[in-house]
Amino acid sequence: MRAVRFHEYGDPQVLRVEDVDRPEPGTGQVRIRVAGTTFNGVDGNIRAGLMQDPMPLSLPHVPGVDVAGTVDALGDGVDDIAVGDRVVGFLPFVDDGAAAEFVLAPAQILSPAPTTIPLADAAALPVVGLTALQALVDHAGLRAGQRILINGAGGAVGNYAVQLAASVGAHVIATAGPNSRSRVEAAGADEIIDHTTTDVIDAVTQPVDVLLNLASIDPDRFAALATLVADGGVVVNTTVWMPVPTDADRGVRGVDMYVRSDAAQLAELVARVDRGELIVDVAERVSLTGLVDVHTRAAQGKVSGKIVVVVDPSV
């Protein structure tokens, strides 16, 4: 089978499309014929060797933690998934990923794929959708009537965060640049602040209950944004290499969050997609051989929105 692998850490040119053996599922695993995977920012950090301590890998390694595809074979002990099932999942970071024609996955991390969108596009849901859901539900406890500021709403996580926050009846204030403004507006933001022309601190005139930070910003700037949070509010941060500011005197708590694979939550997101309550926004689709170029553009800061890597265009 074809797979994208890197044999050493480094720049995007370490990625190669190679012919490798098709893996065989072990106990509790299934083999998936991959329809699509995605590029996530963490993929670039892993390839560059910046995540070796928290995510030690055995090289060569296949990237791609999002997977959408069709179950092709079952390992021992798998009795709740059948060959032919269309599934999505968030693969373990340290295992070989889905930038390949076939991938192994623990059966318990998989959920049925949405039926209302192309299967490859469903790969755009797991990691970023779960990040948004866990940030808002598990960590922020966002409720109807609350005010939330989503900093960096123009990205893939931001798109889901805006949709999910709006769906619970929160008042959503989102920062976005000119290139992503229309996507953020379509996602349901009540207010959009163009951070390229406007100071967010000045633009937010009433305190917010939740600040969700999705952007890499200067720590001093982050601390300034946190002053917009009302007493007793919460700051949730997904850029964990930049510690979250807190204010114990005002009861403002801070959460540095790490997304986790959760099949039940992923199934909830899938159900929302199929009910038309959550839009899977795909900015670009590339072939397996185009993944090197995506990593290159991402390293140059030239990637916006979610990119799906279509491995099998027939499904």
C-alpha cells in the first residue's frame, strides 16, 4: 500500500510517499481502508521533532491522526463493528496515522461516520470538532445567555467552536481576519472583530464569561485579553505551550486543555452533522502526494481552514 512516512525529524522534505506492507489488525483493533485524513498543526510539530517528549514515536512514522474510512478487517475481540462499516476516529498520536491507504485503529475510539457528507470530508471532524466541544462543554461549561470571546475563530477549531457556542444560545464574539470573516459569520458569530485593524481590548465593551484562545499570541497580549473575563469566569487555552493566565483574586480560572479521543462525544458531533446542526467546513482537498506541500505551506503560515487529504477518491 502507499503511505506517507518520515524516517527522521525535520522540515517537510523528510516526508516521503512509499510502498509499505499492509498492516494486520491485532486484538481489539480494526483495519480501515482510508477515505480521508487531514492536516493538523500538531502534525507539523510532530514531524519537526518538537513533540518528542510528550509523544515519543517509533520511526519511520505515518502522520495523520484524523481518519474517515471503511472497516476492512477485524482483529480478535472486536464484536461491535463489522467489515464494511463507515467510521471516523481520532487515532492515538504515537501510532501510525491515516496518511496511508490502510490504517489500524483501536475499535473503541471509532464512531459511525456521518451519512450526509462525503466520507473523506468526515475526516475534518474528529480532532478539531472534539477540541471545540471539550473546550466549551468539559472545561468552560458554556451555558445559554453567557458571553464568549473566541480568539482565533477563523481557524478550523474556531469554526466548530462558533457553531457549537451559538447552538447553546451563547452570545458569540469572534476575532477573525478578512480572509476568514465570511466563514465565521456563516458559523453564527454575533459579533466579529477584525483583529488586523481593530484592538480587541477596545472592541469588547462588556465583560465575557468565557475566553477561548485558539491563537498563538504574545503572553502579555494573552494576559490583557484575560482582563476582559468577568469575575468568576474562565479562560480556556488550546495552545498549551503558552501558559494560560489566571486571576485568583477575581475567581477567574484558567485551563490549558489537551484534546482527547472520545467516541461518545464524536458520535454526538456526527449526529449534529447528520441533523444539519453542524457544518463540516473543508477549505481545501489534496491528494496523498500533496501532503508534503501542505506541510510546507503550513510551516510558512500559509494554511487557513481545514485541509482534507483525500486518500481514496472513490468513496
